[in-house]
Amino acid sequence: MAKYLTLATLLALPLGFAAGAASAQEITKEELASRLNGISASDITDAPIPGMYEVAVGANVAYVTKDGRYIIRGDIIDVETSANVSEETRARARATMLGSVDPASMIVFKPANGPVKHTVTIFTDVDCGYCRQFHREIEKVTALGIEVHYLFYPRTGPNTESWTKADEVWCAAERNSALTRAKLGGSLPNAPACATPVADHFELGQRIGVRGTPAIFNEAGDLIGGYLPPATLAKVLDDPDAPIE
């Protein structure tokens, strides 16, 4: 079984052995991992709540009582700080996964002048309306010191027109201009077929939990959300707690 499971699969696994856990004796992380296919002890840590383990697989998080009997489905919120502890775990995992992607496999739009203040990673679909709107304003985004790293996420999946367009963009001689042309609805120049990172990007998006496009992540792995006007995006990157207007 793959190490990176869907949340539904992860949550189902403990229920498979819960009925047989008659004892309330605490089990070790290694023992718990041995009962979960595809999970290693390194995926299991002590949860913020005493008596519970946190199981984090990719960007999926679940909680299991230390006797291995019960699972908690949902987020842990620290009432004193209002912090979503579960989301913090997901963000760290997302940052690690995104940080492992070779920038050479992305399409990058850099600020033409001035320093880079922020970097965002965006899962994009050539045919997505809001993705196209965001890209129409790409020069305004980069002018604000925001470097954009695009990953392909054709929402319709493999063997579809959107996936083919993503492949064609990647195989174009000038990928940045090809992506811009495709997002404006223009035709792409003929180019020989080549090996592309589209499948890898798509699989990564699924592991991270992308549900729609554009999916914008900051450097800390926080999911900022979907389309935001350039000025609003810059404001949120400067202050993640700033209200989105």
C-alpha cells in the first residue's frame, strides 16, 4: 500500500483493528505503526492532548488514543491561542513536500525589477477560469515582489484536453509564453512530444489535498486559497492573519 494515503483510507485503517483491541493498555508508536499498513513509527507523534497519538501521512492528519482503540476525526483547536494545531501539522507537511519539488520542473514567473519579497506555489489548470484571471494579472503580481511557481493540476485528470494542453505547454520552446498564450485561449505552437512533469505535479496535488484551482500556497505551506487580486494576495502574504476583503 502506498505511503501517501487518502484521508478516507487513513481514517479507515484504525477502525479495522479497533474491535480487537480489548485492553486499555497503552501501545507504543511502533506497535501502532505495525497495525497500519503503509504507516511507519516516524509518522506517529504524541498529540497535544494527553493520551493520544497524532498520525500524519502527507498532509492528512488523524488522532488515535494510545490504547489504539479510538480515532478522532477532526481538527484540534487550541482555545487559548485560537490556533488550529492540526492545520499547523498539515502546513509543515505541505511545506516539506513542496520544498522537495525541483524548481526546474516548474514554470516560474519572477519579478522583473526589485527583490523577491514572497514566493507562492500555485497548482493551476490551463482551462480554469480563475486560473486564467490570476494569470491575466501576473505582471501586477510579480511587480509586487511575488515570485510565482506554477505546478500543473488539470482538474479533469489524465487523458483529457486540459491535461494535453499542460503537456503541450511544457514541451513548447518557451514555456512561460506558451502558458500565457494557453491561458488566454490561444492555440499552442506545434512542438515534439516530450517527457513532462504533469503527472508528478498532479499526484503531488492529490497528496497535498488540492480540491480546486488555483490552489495557492505560501512558503510556510499554508493554503491561502484560490484566486485573489494582486494587492490582496500581497497583503495576505505580508500578514497571514490579515482579513481577506
